[in-house]
Amino acid sequence: MSDAIVIGAGPNGLVAANILADAGWQVDVLEGRPEPGGAVRSDRAVHADYLHDVFSSFYPLAVASPAIGALGLGEHGLRWSHAPTVLAHPLPDGRCATLHRGTAATCAGLDSAFGGADAEAWQRLSQLWDDLDPHLLRTLFTPFPPVRAGVAMAARLRAAGGLRALRFMTLPVRRLAQEEFTGPGAGLLLAGCALHADLLPEGVGSAAFGWLMAMLGQQVGWPVPVGGAAALTGALVRRLAAVGGRVHCNTEVVEVVVRGGRALGVRTADGQAYRARRAVLADVAAPALYGSLVGWEHLPPRMRADLHRFQWDFSTVKVDWALDGAVPWAAPAAAGAGTVHLGADLDELSDYALQLSTGRLPRHPFALLGQMTTADPSRSPAGTESAWAYTHVPQVIKDDLGPDGITGTWDTREAEAMANRIESQVERFAPGFKDRIVARRVLTPPVFEAWNPNLVGGAINGGTTAPHQQLVFRPVPGTGRPETPVAGLYLASSSAHPGGGVHGACGANAARAALRSHRLLAGRVLAPGLAAAQRLLSGPAERHD
Ligand SMILES: Cc1cc2nc3c(=O)[nH]c(=O)nc-3n(C[C@H](O)[C@H](O)[C@H](O)COP(=O)(O)OP(=O)(O)OC[C@H]3O[C@@H](n4cnc5c(N)ncnc54)[C@H](O)[C@@H]3O)c2cc1C
């Protein structure tokens, strides 16, 4: 029997398992898919000479994460690689906004393309980050309420401008761009970063989210693992094995066994039962845990109503390409970037996001494009590029604003039409791009979900990043912590605070909660027993009366 069962070998599950195993627990990770990694995997299925990350690619959050940093994955073979430029946002007029490691380089780029005033404004925003670092990330990565980290953060916030700094945290990125910048470039950098989550340029908090991603890029880059995303998973798995943990693939969990309000273990699709002496940690989406793996009869009635209001983030379509040469960007500055954002201007980004929110498939999809060989030369032969781009699509399509009549069945015709639309968006900024394509693969929402059941309907962040489902509202109001209504059961996936991205904080928080609860329980049960044993051993108690 294991001390803990972890359901799912995504990054959160594997970080949780490592922390528990470090504490001396016997841990078994049960993964439904044939290989571990969740949305952190790579393959050569597009073309034998090209390595592609199947889902996620860039890992600033992993590098900045105290939980992943503490695992020392470098000793288990993980090496990072950086593109010359972190991020580029080319404009139709040939100018290009670029983000670099180091504030000075970003400011120099903004200065030459968009003017000194925007460079100065960017410098001020970077200073705010420096003032709050590292307390902001520590506050975000710990469970709510973040008592110790929160106190330090509040003090820093006060010193960094108090209410004005707080106001900044609530701003929509469009408003921030209007207040701070004269040209279009700097605002586009931030708005594009906000659209890594499902945050509209007009959405509350979209400025802060975009700023956080951009500032991380300046501070630690947006690095990729040498040898593909799977190298990060490989390091996590090897480290776990080194401390005695085990990963069992092709082992889908279909039930968390609950008796008397406590999780005792799990049952798998092949009918096996796995007992867990101390805890079950679920690296699964909240709606898959509550009411599915754990029956409603074990949950408070309010949970059902709350889960009914759970909101998924946007769906996704991704295209992976093997290219026989570099992307022929019209704006040369985009050539060295690991990530390129493709959208003509802020209005186009806003239209796109609003169309997604109202169930209409955009004619001009904002796309995030990864130039993986530029970021890590090991991904494909010299002179070629292993590339991908993804865009978001509505979870339910009511109308297609493009010419293809895509309805959301995502059959072969719709998948190919959507891939062509994404390619046309690239072609707008890189004429001749389509001629470089040697092979491609299209991942539609049903494919995402089939390859990883956490990516429900193609959602990539375990639920919306909007403020109404963050912090104490994630995944449902009143939690914000990994504990669940079932004793000994913890939510460890990106559906838990602090949400999507490869930072391992959801898993780390769940593991620490399990350890803490076990210590408390051991204290309550064992302490009286130990005291009695001590009394017995030390003979009759002395009388003091
Ligand atoms: C296309 C795409 C691009 C992304 N890009 C980035 C990026 O560049 N940088 C970044 O930081 N983040 C990115 N993300 C987000 C990031 O990958 C996720 O937030 C992160 O992987 C979440 O980790 P997780 O461990 O919570 O879940 P997952 O990675 O989804 O792993 C969950 C695992 O649990 C398994 N599982 C689920 N249910 C069961 C069950 N019942 N029994 C057994 N196993 C089960 C699944 O098979 C899966 O292996 C991207 C995601 C996608 C899809």
C-alpha cells in the first residue's frame, strides 16, 4: 500500500509526487495515458527530423517557480535554452515590438521603433516589477490566504505606490496602453501576453497578467528545455524515481474510493484498487474530480451548484509545422524571437477576444507562434525550423465569421480549413511562409481532449483565468486551497489556485497540505499516546500537592 496516490502525471502531479517522496512517503502516480507529462510532451510525429512539443513549449513560470527550482532538476538532466529574443509582435507596417532578457534591451527596441516616451514608460513598469520582486510571485504561488508572503507583498506594494500600484493591478490592458504609451508596440506586447490566458484587452486585470508574463520574460526569459518539452517531464520522472516514487502509465483512475468522508484510495479502469494510507492527490480538472471520480453523495450539495458555474477557458486549435527554412518575416526583428504574436493591432486583438466570448469564430485569429529551432537548435536540422502556432476558438461555435462555415464538429474539413486560416494569418506577416511547409499536423479541441483528458474541449488552463475564478474563487468560491470536502483528498491540478501554466505550484500546494494534515493528525493521535507511553516508562507521576 502506498502512502499517497497521485492521479495524473502532469507537471503538477509530478511536482507533488516529488515533494511527498522527499518527505519519505511511498508515492504512486497513476497516469491514464501511455506516457507521463500531461501537457508537457514532445514527439516526432509531424516529421522524423523535427521534434515538436505537442502542447506547451515555453517555461518562464517553471524557471521562476520556487517549487520547481527547489527540485534541482539540473542534476537530473534538465538544461534550458533561449532564443536570441524572447518575444516579437510584428506590425503590418514593418515595425516590430520586441521583448528581450533585460529591461535595457527591451527599452532600446521600443525607443528605436516607437519613441523614447514609450521606452520610459516601459522602464517605469519594469521598475514596479523590480520593486515587487520576488514577493509578487511568492504571493501568487502560495495557497490563499498567503499569510506570510502576503504581509511582505503588502509592504512592498505600499512602498511601490500603494493605491496607485493596486489600481495598476486591476487595469484592463487597453486602458493601461492608453495611459502609458504613445505608440502601438508596447501595448501590443502586453495585450498579446494577456491573451496567453483568456483575458480580453478590456478585461479587469488583463494589464497585470500581461505585465507579469512580459516582466518574467525580461527577468528569466521564456526558456525551452534542450531536447523538447518532454525533457522537463523526463527530469521530473527521473528525480521521482531517485527518491523512490513510481509512475504507472496506461492506468486511468475511474473512482476515488471514499468511506466515512475520507479518501481511502482509487479504483482504475482495469478494475484494480489502489489503497492510499495517507492521501490521494488529483492532478485532474475540477469538473472531472467532483461529481465524477468522487460521487456527489460524498460532496456537500453546494459544491454541485458551484461546479455548475465553473467556467472553462477558451478552446484551442494548434498547428505544428516542419519548415524547410526560416519563417520569412517581413519585419526582420521577428526572426530571432522564440515566440511571435500575430495580430495587426489592439483593435484586432479586442475583436478576436470578444468574438471568442460571444461564440463567433474569428476571421483573423490572433495566433501565438513558436519558433522552436530558433529557441533550441536541437529541434530540427540547421537551416530549418520546427514551428507551431495556436489560436483560441470558442468552446461552442455559434457562427463562423470566416468563409469556411466551421461549426465546431472539427471533422477533417473543419480542421484543415482552420489550419489554413491560421497559416493565412502567418502569411500576412511573413509572405512566402506557406511555401516553406514540408509537413503539418492539426490539433483540434477533440484531439486535445483525447490526448489529455484535462484539456476539456481544448481548454488549456484548467478553467478561466478571469478574476471571478481566481484566488479564493478557484475552482469554486470559498476554497482557494487544495483541500477538498473529502478528508485526505487534494486538488493538485491547474484547476486549483494559482491556475494554468507549468509552475508546479498547484501540485506543490497540494503536497504540502497533505503533509501538514498528516502531521496534525499524527500529532492529535500520536501525541496523547506518546505522552502515555512516556508516563509509563518514567514510572508513577510525581505528586506536587
Ligand atoms: C497547447 C498548449 C500550450 C500551452 N503552452 C504553455 C506554455 O508554453 N507554457 C506554460 O507554462 N504553460 C502552457 N500551457 C499550459 C500548461 O501546459 C498547463 O497549465 C499544465 O500542463 C497544467 O499541468 P497539470 O499537471 O495541472 O495538468 P496536465 O499537464 O494537463 O496533466 C494532467 C495529467 O493527468 C492525467 N489524467 C487526467 N485524468 C486522469 C485520470 N482519471 N486517471 C489518470 N490520469 C489522468 C492526464 O492524462 C495528464 O497526463 C499550455 C497548454 C496547452 C494545452
